Amino acid sequence: MKTIILGDIHGCFRSMEKILELAEFDPGKDTLISVGDLVDRGPRVYEVIEYMIELKAKMGARCVIVLGNHEDMAMENGFFPGDLWIYNGAGKTLDSFLAHGEDIHSDRFIHFFDSMPYFYKDPENRFIVTHAGLTKNLLEDNSPQDMLWNRDFEQYEGKLCICGHTPVSNPFWKSGIGAPVRLLPDTAYELPENGLIDIDTGCVFGYNLSAMIISGNAFRILSVANCE
């Protein structure tokens, strides 16, 4: 029984399938958390959304998709292509749904997007998951805007926060003004109590999809090359 936290997927369905296979994901026992940004920019947004809807129906509370800024942009536009959403890759999302003869405006999909929380708190109080990370040390002092768009990690040293949003070449851990610590794939680490871990490694830009695999108070990083 483990917790798998997925970095930004952005329609890279095959990369997601591959990393879950490598993680030996067991829907009957494991917890799966996404840091958000399932949509936009990548080619298979519909497949990612459909997979997550079906998985959530099977797993219930053990499957959590945190709201990303790209989902938020889509919802702000009522899933119609406003300028900001178009600039950030809405065309790929709408094309993917159209290619499958599906209407993103249907109640089924809208309900799925509406169900995404701004954050997830681990029941054992080991960590918090948000899309863009936290900027203020107390969770309640951070606004939804912080959780969706923040890229300032310089001061944060509160409860361990695991996030995506800001693409990096390698996942890293950072606490306060200290230097970032690179997290190597397939290496065992003790789960820190404080600071921030960024696991967005830019899959949709041709780099890697990364995931954090947590068992008890230990974790490791998995990364797979972009295979869309």
C-alpha cells in the first residue's frame, strides 16, 4: 500500500500509463494523487480525463486530482476558448474531445472538474499537495491564487508541500533560503517534514513525466521520457 503523486500530465496519456506501470500501481490498495494540469498542450487530454474519471469512480477518496491552473482557466471560461486559455493550450484539449465525439460541456465532465480541490492534506499529516506550491508557511494563509500560480519557493519552510506547475529539469526539495537538493530517480529518501518538493519535469515540452512514490516515511522518484 503506497501513495503515488503524479506531476503535470498535460494530455501525455501514454507517459502516464508507463509511469503507473513502473510504479506497480494497484488501484485496489494504493492512493493516487495528481498535482493537476491534466489538460492542455498535449495530444491525449480526453484519454487522460476519461481514465481519471473511471479511476475515481473505482477508488473513491483514494484518488485525488488537485485543481491546476489549466483546469481553472478552462472553468473560468465555461470551457469556451477565451484568450488566456487559448494562449495556454486550450486548442489541444478541445481538439482531443472533438476527435472522440465528446462534448466537454456535458454535465459528466463539468462535475469532474468541479470536484477538484485546491489542496490535499495527507491523513497522517506527513505532507500537503497543491498544484503550484505554497508561499506562506501556514496552509490557511495561502490563497487559491497562490495554490494555482505561485512560483516563489524562496521563503517556504512549512509542512512538506508536494507540487508541480513550475517545470524543472529534475525534481528537487527545498526549504526556506537553503539551496535546492536534487532528487535522483530510483533512490530511497526519508520524507522531509518541511519544505517543498517540485515534481513537474516538463513532460509535455518533450522532457520527462515524474512521480513521487511514498511508502510510510520513505519515498523515491520515478521519471519516464515523454512518449505522449
